[in-house]
Amino acid sequence: MSVSKIWQISYQNFKKLINPSFAGVEEKEDMDAIMARTHLIVITDNGIYHRLAPTSKDPVPFIRWEDGMPKDLLDPSQQAIFKAYKMDPHSKIYLLSYHEDMAWSQEFLRKVLNGETVPRTMTVIHASGFGMHRQAVPVHPRLLSEERVRVKVKQ
């Protein structure tokens, strides 16, 4: 097992894995065009495969789920919010940080679309003693100064 817990599968095996989801695509050229234009994330019981949309046929990275960690893309702190949304999508109860989070998301998209370098989000997994549950805390990069956030968020 590698230290980073990141493995890869071949491009051909990845295509076999996702083939049932593209059963309606009959032509090889059509599937190649889809693969060249589609970012894919495949969630399995063992981990996540993720492939950006290049035309290369490089191996596809796989990240194994951590032992004891929830097998979910949502951060545990966000699950109650998502559950409430599923129960009543029209209730529109926003977090206090909703507008700041929206400004951050818009700035992130602006930077990515303009080809700017964006610092990576890190997940810090706190160690715990005696085999207790380890808590994962996401740490997002600061993309806007406090002044720019105040200009964008008018409450």
C-alpha cells in the first residue's frame, strides 16, 4: 500500500467500469468524444475514481476511503443541512455564512475560468487517542480579502 493511499486503474478498465452508464452510446468515436469532454467521479464502496476530461488515455486515479471515515462526499457538518433540504427543498433557511460562502464560490469559479492558480483545499484529520473516531476538518483557502468580501456581500 502506498503512503498517499492513491492508486490508479488503466483507462480501459475505467471505461469497462463506467460502460453500463453509457449503454446508449454505440459508436467508439462518440464515447471518445464524451470522455474528452466530461469530468467523471465514480463513487464505489471502496473509494472514489476521478478523471478530468483530457483526450489522453492515462491511468485513472483512485482514492481509497479511510478506515472508519464516512463513505460520503458531504462533510459531516453539512449532512443535516442536506437532509433538511431533501425534506423540504423550498424552506430556504440559509446559514449565517451563506452570502460569504457564495462570494467565495463565485471567486473560485472566476479564478478557475480565467486560468488563475487556486490554492488547494486541505482536509486535516485530527489524531485521537485510544482508537476513538478521528475528525476530518476541511480548510479552504482564502480567495478574497475581508474588504472585498464586504463589498460583495451587502446585507
